[in-house]
Amino acid sequence: MSRTVYVNGNYLPEENATVSIFDRGFLFADGVYEVTAVLDGKLVDYAGHTTRLERSLGELKMEMPISQEELLEVHRELIKRNNLNEGAIYLQITRGAADRDFVFPKDAEQTIVLFTQAKPLSAPKTGIRIISAPDIRWGRRDIKTVQLLAPSMTKMIAKAEGKDDAWMVQDGFVTEGTSSNAYIVTKDGKIVTRNLSNSILHGITRAAVLKLATELDMEIEERPFTIEEAQQAAEAFATAATAFVNPIIEIDNVELSGGTPGPVVTRLSKIYLEESRKAAM
Ligand code: PDD
């Protein structure tokens, strides 16, 4: 069934939605995006996503093309028109269409597109198997740009090896997953995840999960870790808006927590889901 999508102020059937061949998102990956999960037809961690969106736009000297009130209204309208109960809403904003030039255009009208994707998010998770791979991305991974070829290629390396995903490694330390933040749980129960910097995306699910973990009196260490440390950890997991808290049960062919999700990740996953349902708007 055709979805209704939003393009520059209009709600359209997806087959009729178009953007210019001169759009800078197409020519230069000159755009940013956000992904917000939907549970029970409501938005999860919405405030975090819009705050990060404003930051990404600001870092690239772009404006917010519509007001926050309108943006929320568009999200809600797309949920309604597509009868979306569980899944995600993707929001893409580019610098717009202009004759091809490396210099940013002065008066291009920005392009804004939103679309929905139905997917099961709350089903119990059995855990994924990952490999490590070099992090070949650019130096501003804190900006959520639509430049996703490097993570896409990296994910394909994992798929070619029959695995689900990859954790990317730079200078010997894990940065993050191809589209998720990375964590381990040490044998004495500490949650370790890389500290925020330009090397990783500042995950909105990461912020929510670390807040919950703090409230549960779990110990957290924000620091880089190696693949070897991860292979010796008690548990490992990833977080993202489209995967919530996702257990990792194998890293480079080394099985973790007996090949099933361990107790810490199981608890965090359950609590994150419960709290997200309560707080969704
Ligand atoms: N990706 N790191 C990277 C590189 C990501 O692409 C993502 C999310 C995350 C997790 O961020 P958040 O918790 O805010 O979703 C971390 C989205 C889901 C995607 O590209 O589909």
C-alpha cells in the first residue's frame, strides 16, 4: 500500500513525491536527518531528536525550515494518515536545489521530506552477531548528515560474512555501530560506552538509556574500549531509535553471555521499552 509522505509543505502519495535533480542532498549529501521511533502511534524521545536536529542544522549553517509546532504536527499527521502503530518517522532536510557549486548557495529554498516506515520495535530481541571493521567515515560524526555510504558499505561487509552488523574501530578503539551506539557490561556490572565527541553520533536513545541506568544506580563509565575488552565483557549491546536496546551475542566470532542476551541488557531493554511507552507523545 502506498504511503503518504510529506514534501515541502504537501502531503502526497509516495509515487508522486519528487525533489529536484539539483537538490544538494543528491549532489553533495548536503543535508541532515533524524529518525524518531513510534510506539502505540506515539513519538518516542521526540524532544531529544528535534534538539539534535537543530544542532545538526546549526553546525552546517542551515536554518530550520519550519517551526517546531508545525514539525510536530507533520509527524502526528503522518502517523495518522499512514495508520502507523509501530515503526519510525524519517525526517530529511537538505540545503535545497541550486546550480552545482561547492560554495553554499545564498538563496536556495531548503528541502524537507518526512516519511514513515512500519517495523516491529517492541518484539523481544534474541541478540545480534557483529564483526569489527575500520571506521572509514569523516571527522564530524556528531552531525547527523545524510552521508551514509561509509556505514552502509561497512554493514555490507558484515552481511557478506553472514553477520548482522559491525562495530567500527578507529585507532584501536570502538567508535560505534554502523547505525547505533556501542556498549559493554563489564564482569563487575559497569556499563561502558564511548564518551561523546566528534567521533560518534550523540545518540538520543543513548542519553535516555544512560539516564535510566543512572536512576537504577547502575555504574556507568564513559570511555573508549577495544574489541578485545568487549570480547571479554559479560555482555554487550547497542542502542538506536530503530532498535532500542539491542543485545549483542557475538563479536568477531567470540560468543558473549552464552549466546543469549544477558541479565543487564535484558533488564535495560525492558525498562527502556516500558518508560518509552509511558513518555511517548
Ligand atoms: N541511526 N550512531 C549512528 C552512527 C547512528 O546512525 C545512529 C542512529 C545512532 C543512534 O542514535 P539514536 O539513538 O539517536 O537513534 C548512533 C538511525 C537510527 C538511522 O540512521 O537509521
